[in-house]
Amino acid sequence: MKEETKAILAGRKSQEFNGAVNTPVYHASTILYPSLAAIRGKQKIPYTYGRRGTPTSAALESAVSEMENAEGTVLTPSGASAVSLAILAGLEAGQHLLMVDTAYEPTRKFCDRFMARMGVETQYYDPLIGGDITNLLRDNTGLIFMESPGSQTFEVQDVPAIVAAARAHPSGKIKTALDNTWATPLHFKPLDHGVDFSVQAATKYIVGHADALLGTVSATKANFEDLRRTHAMLGLCAAPDDVFLALRGLRTLPLRLHQHQTSALDMAHWLETLPFVRRVFYPALASDTGHALWQRDFSGAAGLFSFELEPCSEAQLGEMLDNLSLFGMGYSWGGFESLIVPCETPRTAVPFETDGQMLRVSIGLEHTDDLKADLMAGFQRAGYAV
Ligand SMILES: *Cc1c(COP(=O)(O)O)cnc(C)c1O
């Protein structure tokens, strides 16, 4: 079955809900047991307590598992908590963590501040390291964490080579996890490439409408039980209304992502032609250094990319960004509306330094003629000759 069709069917069991097309929203903490035998665990019942799952959460978990080709999926209250959960599920105290240098900034903070307290040493590695990651592996390495493409500069990682290196290590104990938020399981399926844990900030494209926070972690058969237990011990669960919004978003994800990609590619090509744009960071562009790997491993792109302008002053940047009419300035991305933010590149393994002005855009569903006009007026206000 094609992805578009899967997205329509995934997780739906209308016959169990009096024919309702969508799974109802269960607002439940307490779930009443039908008998003493049930509360003693001798009679099997599907749901026992709201935190441990309801038909609403089960619908999204099974839908995401289907799209990720996973044994199982757990839901968390945000993408950030999904990242932390995957790290906690994959590591033990005292182990060594290899974290990609282009990780989402709160992921870096979690490693540097929280995992350090747990005695885990984080070592950042070059996103372009590929199979050479072998040279960084230690006897106590517990987890290699990837994010591909990376935050802000969109380097594509050689995931199969990194997974192969992890598996070939004599300790036999190195797990891999990947933050797959950019591609979504429509455009990249980490577990098919041998990754143990796939993380989504569902807040972005799955919810897709800038109105809910949600995370998912999916795992293979060998890792799901560890993941499920860690999730339960941390007391994590997602709010029912937000789960409903994610299920709703999922139905149109293929359609939206297709348009985000088409529009982003149009915008990226246009930006490349402007004399004051130094570089566009978007793996779907033939000029991008990650293009070949992206073509090999991904089946599509997202609407999020960055570009570098010739240097400008803070005042010029303000003139440009403060007066845009379509591009909003704000964090998160993946919604129907276009966004723009100046981007920071906090790197330690391979510092990224430039005197140019880096900007990150999330291309929404507006017409690209209007988006180009909005940006062009901004460039003119900032004094870029056109
Ligand atoms: C936004 C984001 C997250 C965190 O998601 P939240 O729902 O905002 O907590 C994690 N990883 C990546 C790559 C993101 O872009």
C-alpha cells in the first residue's frame, strides 16, 4: 500500500466506535475494572489506567508504528521529551554517548546538563563522519544519536554507515537513535536502515497546524520493551486532545508535506539566484553537499531550510524581519504558515563560523509568488541591492 493510503487508514478501527470515522477522544484517568479477577491481573483487559493508554493514544501509537515500520511507539508530551526518553532508554549510567554536533539545541543541553549528572559523557561528532565513527567508539559507548538532516545547517548523515559501525563493534552493545522530525516517516524510515529508536517531534509536521506539542519514539522488536518500560517508569503520557490533533494531522500529512516540499524547492531555487544570498542549505537542492546521500536514502524533503545572506547590521536585519507580512518570526515549524528566524549554530566538534547572516525558514502553504514578494520587500528594506 502507498504512503498516502496508509496515512488514511492507519490506526483507525471505526467498527469499535459505532462506525465513527475518527477514534473518539477519551478523557480518562481512572478506568474501572470489571471484576476482582481483572484487578488481580487474571482477567485480561485492554486498558487499566489513563496514563498507561486509552483507545485514543493506542490509535496514534499504532498509526505511527505502521508508518515507521516499528514494533511499537510511545507518546510523550513534546518532541523534547521524546528525545530525552530515547536517550534514557538507550543508555546506562557511566556510558559514553556519541551525539551529532548538529543536534537540536535543547538535545545538546539535555546531554550537557542532565546526562552529565548521570555520569554519562557526551562526545560530539562531525555530522559528515560516516563510517569513520568507528574511530570514536569505546568499550563503554552505549548510544550513537543522529539527527539527519542536522538542525540549522541540514547536513545529511550517512545513517547506514554509522549503523554498520555500531553493529560491528565487539562490545555488541551499541544502540542507535535518530531524530527524524524533518523527514517524518513518510520521507525517511530510520528503522528500515537499522536504527534502533526513531524520534519525532510530532509538534512539527504530524500535528502540522501549530496548535499542539507532542513527541513519539518508535522502536524495533529488540528494543521496544526497554522503551516501553522506560516510558512507563518516567510517568510519561500525552494529553488526549493533543493526540486527537496529531491523528487529524496525520491524515493530510502526505498531501501537506508534498506541497511544503514543492514550495520550499521553488523558494530555495529562487534564493540561489539572488546575488546577496551566499548559500542555501537544503539537501533537496542539487548544489547541496548532502544531495547525493539525501537522494540515496530519502524519498522526499521537508519545507524547512536555511540560507546565508551577505553580512548585514542588526538594524538592517530588524528592518527586514520586523516588517514581514507573511513570514512570522517564531520557533517551531512544520505548520501551515511560513516562519523565519535568525539561526544560531552552537557547534563544538566542527565549529560553523561565518560573518554572513544565517536565516532559517519554514515554508508554509501560502502561494510562493506571495512568499517571494514578502521576502524581496524585506531584502530591499535591509538595503540589499536588487
Ligand atoms: C522542535 C524539535 C524538537 C522538539 O520538539 P518540541 O515539541 O518543541 O519539544 C526536537 N527535535 C527537533 C529536530 C525539532 O526541530
